[in-house]
Amino acid sequence: MAGRKSDFTLTKLDDLFTTQAQRDEEQLSKIRDIPLELIDDFPDHPFKVRDDEDMMQLVESVKERGVITPATVRQKEDGRYELVSGHRRKRACELAGFETLRSEIVDLSRDEATILMVESNFQRSEILPSEKAFAYKMRLEAMKRQAGRPRKENVSPVGTNLRTDEQIAQETGDSRNQIHRYVRLTNLVPELLEFVDEGRIKMRPAVELSYLDEDCQRDVVDEIDLNDATPSHDQTIRMRKLFNEGNLTTEAIHAVMSEEKPNQKEKIVLRGDRVRQLIPKNIPVSQTEDFVCKALEHYNKFLRNRAERDSR
């Protein structure tokens, strides 16, 4: 009980000896306009900054109102600054022609900064699987390192509340198993990871492929390019089993991926504009398939009759 009271006293010293106005002033003193040329991106930042429509809207907002919410930076030993939160705001300032970025300077360790960087970027509306994968990995590794260190007095709130994967799951909505599936994706070669981002390969097959070595993964990429088809979950399970047994050769990968999947059906694609101009206007679109099938039946009958005539 006494220990808890002591901890409470230590964390509340600032509240006891300073006024709210003084604390607000101190906070403002840490916010300043920092030249863009002195701000470095966070090392291995997992979240992509895209010059898309949303970015153009942010640029217009920055031109009109400036940066409303300051970015977060930490000062490095060489005097430069490392961007923790605000990579999109920094890019918007660059595109808007600004020379500085309004930023709050925080005193964080690398692991504390990593956790804050991931947390702040998870507020984005759209996050690619590859971004989640490396973000989860960076945060879990930072938490693991923090858990092995002795606690410091008056440490930043970011570092005091060590979170497990279960707590991260509660924050993000992804289950613990799903979080570890995302982390597995970091073992994929870039080409396969891009297929996951594009939605061509689903999570479960991608996780199975992540257990193959780089050479086998690149053989899978070659087969995908050759056949324009991605492996099913069942196929990736069998490839992983063959790999564990030491039997996953290039020929074996080709054999597995050349199999017709149970749900794989041949698709016939017809250009709507070309087909529609051959169909009478009084035929509704809903009856197009029936009309085309009947037309093909008549054409096949014509071909059979002509073949019979030619054979006489």
C-alpha cells in the first residue's frame, strides 16, 4: 500500500508544484516550426505515404489553414530531428511549398517512439496488410525490449503501460492469432507481399507461403506469373509440407500449382459493347445470355449442316 502511495506522489509532483497555466506554457514551449530539411523520417517506417487524392486534399488544407495538429519529433544526438508522427503532414508541407513543419518535440527512447509511431498511424482509415505486418512486428519487438529493462522513475506514459499482444488485439480489433499472422507476412518476398496487398493472395495462403525459403517463394512467384493464377490455401499447405520434408523442388511447385482447383472454372469474357451491337434493341439486357446461347445453337447447327454438305 505504501509503495503505491509513493508512486502516486512521484507521478503527481508536477501537478502539486505548478499551475495549469505553467504546464500549458511548458507544453507550448516544446512546439516550434522546424525546417523540413532538418527532419528525418522514422527509420524503417512501415506506413506508405501516397501522393493520392487524400494527400491533395491535405495539401489544400495545409495551404489554407496550416498544420493544425503539430507533428511529433524527437531530437537526435546530431542535432537533427526524427519524425515520430506526421509523415503525411510533412509530405503535405513539402508539396504545399512550405519550408517548416509545426512540431512538438518529445523526449522518448527509440522503443517508446516506435510504440507511439505505430499507435498514431493505426488511426489511418486504410492500412495495407504489409503496413500492418511490419508495424505489428516493430511494436511487439519494442515491447519485448522494454519488458526486459528495469522501470525508471518518472518515465514517459508511453513507456509505463507495457502492452501484450492481447491488449494490442483489444485496441486494434485484430485477434492475437491474426496479429501473429500479420507478423508472419514480413517473411514473404516483396512480390508475394505485393500480391497480398492487391488482394490476389489471401491471408491464410500467404501465411503458409511465409514458411518457405526465399528460393521456393520465388519459384512460386514464377508460377503465378506463368499461369496468372495464385495458389489456394490447400495448395500452400501441401507446399509447406513438402518443404518441411525437404521435397519442395521447382518441379513439385509446378505440379501442385498446375492442378485445377475444385472451385476453379473457366471464364469466358465478352466485351459488352461488341456483343450488344449484335443484339436487337428490343431484347432487354436481362435476356442477353439467353439470346447469345440461342444464337450460338443456330450457328453450331449451321456449321454442322455445312460440314455435311462439304463431305458429300
